[in-house]
Amino acid sequence: MFLHKLKIAIRLMIRQRFFSFLNVSGLAVGSACFLLIYLFVKDELSYDKFHERSENIYRVNMTNIWVQGNDFFGSTGPGVAKAIRNDVPDAKEVVRLHHPFYGATQLITITNDNGETRSFEDASILAADSNFHKVFTLLPISGDPETALYNPRSLIMNESTALRYFGHTDVVGKHILIGREGKSISFRVTAVIEDLPEQSHFSFNLLVSMSSFPNIKRRENTWWWTTFVTYILIDEQTNPETVERKLAALPARYNNQEDVDRLNWTLKLQPLESIRLYSQNIPNRLGEVGSIQAVMMFSVVAILILLLSCVNFMNLSTARYADRVKEIGIQKVLGSTGFSLKSQFIVEAMIYSLISIIIGLGLAELGKILFNQISGKSLSINFFNNPELLLIVPCLVVVIGLLAGSYPAWVLTRFQPVDALKGKVKGMGNVQFRNVLVVFQFSISIGLVSIAFLIKDQLHFLKNKDLGFDQEHVVAVPHMEWLGANHEAFMNALENSTSFSGVSYTNSVPPDTWNQDLLQPMGTDVKELSVTLMNADANFSDMLGLKLLAGRNFFPEGAGDLKSVILNESAAINLGYIKRGEDPDKVIGKQIKYYMDEPFRIIGVVRDFHFWALNLEVEPLAIFHKDADMWQPDGKFVIARLTGQSSAEYKEAIGYIESQWDKISGGLPFSYYFIDDRFDDAFKAETRFGKIIDSATFLALFIATLGLTGLITYTTEQRTKEFGIRKVLGATMMQLITLISRDFFKLLAFAMVIGTVASILFTQNWLSSYPIRVPISPMIFILTTLCVVVLILAINSIIVGINTQKNPSTILRDE
């Protein structure tokens, strides 16, 4: 019996090639999209789960004591770990990670097996406590991770780094130098491990022992040096809420009560497995974070696109009912039961589903290259790497087959056989239900198109917003600290070249300006304020095109400005010197204190400019002289503005910079980047999100177009004789198109309301994370509606045009 139904289904597919193609295309595209988004979502949800004890590992988050408000961040001082060890016995293990070089790229010098000295640059270096292996899972290749970090100046190297440095992994016992000449530290390789999976919220090439840095030991009790990421491991039987209550009591026990009350200082636990997706408002010092909202959005999109595919199958199947009516009527007369007839349609749907899934797997395999480029992932349609696909794929076949075949099976088997044989079946199925399906399709399409337009509008708004300075044609060359005093010769070489109109020296380049500390204004009611700090020379403001609102820049010779500082507007306002809109000249001559040092005199105020990513508000900023007697990050930069505009001139200028670097540095690794590219990099997550939504929108429109084709075909077939009569009476094609389109436009109105409301609700939620956001424009929804209207008219024109080419006498010969 099954083979008989299978034979009928295959014959029908061959006979109706065009509609079979439409059915398979819609289901294949829908299943391919579903599979790719499934792999993306699975990847996002799997972060940090490879650690054997991941369910019992927690990060200790702390009140962000450096900014106003009660936000948390994923960093603590080194003393927090010591306090937990002493006062929280529920914490089995406490381990810290730390950027020992503040995330700056370091010069790595090695001596290979041939005795050759080679240099590399590496920014992926972390320091960890010796018990790191007791909390996190490391897979050793050589050496013993359990003892690898016990001694000072020891390190663990991952496999890819060992291959890059030495060409093999048998490197235990080798020594490497980290840092430039005169300030380098020799480390001994004590273990080589497999690379951490990509699904980790932190990564490293080199993991060095925390005991290698005496300054950490000297300051191990402080809670204010908030550059350490602290994790704890607890027993399965221990309630995390109990541990968190004990943590909440620690700040007051180890700090001044006045500070604790003023800062609302507290500690909270965050499960390790939630760090990736639930840290949008908790900065992760160790790497990028994802978004649970994006994961949920993509999951919904995948399901909706799959449902669209099934709806298309329903519509396309019922659209071709006329070819099956007499066949079903004869089967009923010959004794076929309702179950037998319904199972025939389910079998047909299953066959379509199976073929579509097979093709969909191929499409997903082809599409993964582009999808990986967009998403930044390394997804693979591999049953060995993703064994759950062995279950998901058959389930998809069954689910799609049942969803797609159930409605046609019910519709096409419910009429009386006598009516079918006499050709008196006037209408098929529940019209209201079909209208619901149409509204469903239009709503999804309109919603996705509107969301895509709104996201593009926001990203375009941010990318084209005035930064407050001129970022174009500015190249940054890092690692000036490697040159020592020779950096001046390097700068002179650039200044004497006609390829550059300005050159400046600084320790911070927008948008990478993360050095923050407390400044105390003198003569105001503000006790202290967290301010971003930057050190630069006299050329910095002019070269970047900063607008000076009051006062002056640093003097070129600089010696008289070592105790001077330039503020931005936000700093002048938040430090209490002026109110917004007041004359900034009132700030000039005021003094601020940095720790207990001699006060700095304010000599200038510049207009606010974006020194962070554009999706963040401008924060208070203080620019000190490059030679000021104060703590500065190790990293130093030279930035230069190129005079050329063409790619050839860019290439020539970069070549000149590299030649001067090689000449002065003695062959140390050279690198550079353009500031505008770095700002674009700050939008990577948003850009990826927007591109995935764009792709999903295109696929949804493609599938909806197939469904629309089926519906219009269904409608025109129902009204073929009516069209013949109207044509005989002189109706034009445009009148026939309008006649068909009118009903769809009524449904479109309902869909427009639903899709618009849904897209506004989603976009408002998405935009809420942006302090700077574009208002939602009604033109977006008007444009979306016009797109769908044009689509309906285009499909109507094609299908009605084909149907009206028939001779009316042929259509009406049975009347």
C-alpha cells in the first residue's frame, strides 16, 4: 500500500514539474535557513560548557565603582579573592585572571632550534593563579598543567602559538622573552595545551603565572585596582544564593564604610555559562560578549521561516486542487477511506519534505561560507561534529511533512465524490483560514523588512554621526615604547615627509581609550569623579581637528605644561566647574588633583568628541601632557594624517612608514591601522546582526513570493471562467489585475498593522541599548508597504497575464 502511494506521489511530482519545483524550493530554502540559524544559536548557547565543572563555576561581579550609578562590571581588585578565601568557606577554589600588560601587544623574542633569534608580537597574554587548572579544564599536550603555574616566570602555551613560534609543540623547557629590550621578562614554558574552543568567553596564547609580578603581591590586599577577573568554584550541593549573601558582606568588612555606602559597593555571582549572553551591561574585560536578545530573535526568525515554507506548501498544494478533484472522487467511489486519502497527501508531503531537506542540507553547506563570514563563526554542517543533526534532520522531515501536508489532506478529501465527478466543486477549504495564512505571511514579511530597514537606519545614523573630530585618513602606529628614545627620530622622519600633514604622539587612540581613574576638582562640590585619562603632545588636538572652546593647547616645547590638563565639555560639567550651556572660559585656571600629587592646572576645554564607540555616550575626558609625571599605560602610539586620497598614495605612505620603522627599530614587527577602520570594528556585533537579519529578510521574502504565487494561481484558477466572460465583455488586463489584487490588499492592510506593531516593539527594545539612537521614522513603514504592494502587483501581472492569454471560447466551451 505504501509503495503504491509512493508511486502515485512520484508520478504527480513529475507531471507537475513547475509546482513541484516551487514546493521543493520553498521547503529547501526554509530548511537550509533553519539549519544554519540552529547551528548559530547552538554555538552561542554552548559557550564555556566545555569546562568539566562549568555548572559550578561563577564569576564574581562587582559594583562599577568608577562610574556613577549602580552598574556592575566583571572585574574586581586582587584583594577580593583573598577576602573570599578567608571568609567564604563555601568557595572551594578561587582563581583570578589578569592582563599583566594591560592588554597591550607585547614583543615576544624566542630562540628557535637552529639558534636563530626571532621576534613576534602578541596581545593575547593572561596571568593566572597557580590553581587555574582546578577550576577550568585544560587539555595537556606536554607538561603538567597542575604544576605549570606554580613557580614565578613560568607559562602555559597553547598549541597554535607553539607551532607559530617554534614550528612544533615539544617546547617544554624553552625560554621566551616578553617585552622590549631593557624591560623584558624571561619565562620558561612549563606546559603546552590544546587551544581553547572558540566557545570560550576568554582566550589566551600565553598563560603566565600570577606570581611572576611582584607588584601584584605588594598590592594583593587592595580592592581598588579593579583589573582582575575573579572566579569561584562551589560544590554542587551549595546554594549560590547563600554564597552571594556572604559575598555581599565583604566590601564593608574590608573597606571604608563611607565608600561602601557612597558607591553602593557589593559583589554578585554570575554563572560561567551565562557570561557570553547575559553581559550586555556587564563589561567583559577578557573578550567579546554576545546577546541573548539576538539569539532569541534569530530563533524566532528560523521558526517563522520554516513555518512560511510549510504555509507555502499548503497554498501551492490547494492551488492545484483542480487537477486532483476527479481523481479523489473516483477513489472515494471505489471505496477509499478518508484515512487512506489523507495518508496519500501526507506521504506526498513527506516525500517533498525529504527531498527538500536533502537539498536544504546542500544549500546550507554552500551557504555556510557566506554565513560564517557574516556571523564571524566557523559553523560546519558535519554530522560527526554535530551528532544531534542525526536526530534533528529526520525530525525535520516528519515535522515539515505533517505541517505541510495536514491542511491539503483535510481540504482535498472533504468534498462529496458525486460533486467531484460532476465538476461541481466550487471552492476548496476554509476561506477564512486561508486568509489567516495570507495575513501570517504578509505580517512576517512586513515585520522583517521593517526591522531590517530600522536596523540599517540606526547603523547608518551611528556611522555617519559627527564624531567631534576628523577620523578620515589618520593612521596609527603602535608600539612606540619599543623604540624608546628613538621614537622622536621616527616622528621626525614622518614630519619631514610630504605624505603627512600632521604627526602626534600619544598613549591613547580613539576609540581605544580605556584608562580611567578618579580626579578630584578643587573649588567645587564634587568630591571626585571617574574620568578617562589620555596623554598626548601639543599636536594632538590640531591633528585630529578637535574644536577648542576655551583656553589653549599645550605649548610645543612642553616643559611648561607638565602640570597642565585639557578637559572635554563633559568633564568640565561633571566636575562641577560649569553648567551645560555656560561659558567654558570660567574653567580656565581651575585646578584638579590626581591622587595626592601636585594639582594640575586646566588650560583648555575642547568640544566633546567620541573617543569610544558611537553606541556609547561621551564620557568625561582629561588630556594630560605626554611627559606628565603620572602613571601611564605602557602602550604608546604615533598617529599621522595622510595627505593623499587614493589607494596608491595610501600604499606609498604606509610603505614609507614601514621603511622608517625597519630602519629605526632594527627589524621589530611592524603594524598599523586606520582610526576609521577601528571605529567600524566597534560595530562588528551590530553589523553582523544587521547582515543576518538582512539575509533572513531576503529569504523570507523569497519564500513569501513563492507562497504569493501559489495563492494568486489558486485564485485565478478559481475564476478562470469569470475572467473569460469579462474579457469577452471588454475588460482590460489592468482591470483584471486590479480585481485580483483588491482582495489581497485588504489582507495586506491587516498584515501591515500586525507587522508594523511587531517591528516597532522589537526595534524599541533593541534601540533601548543605545544611548544615541535614531527616531523611528514612519517613512520606513510606508516604504515597506510600497515594496509589498509592488510585489503583489508584479506577481499578479505575470500570472493574470499568462491566464488571460487563453482563448475565451476555449475557457467557456463547457458552458
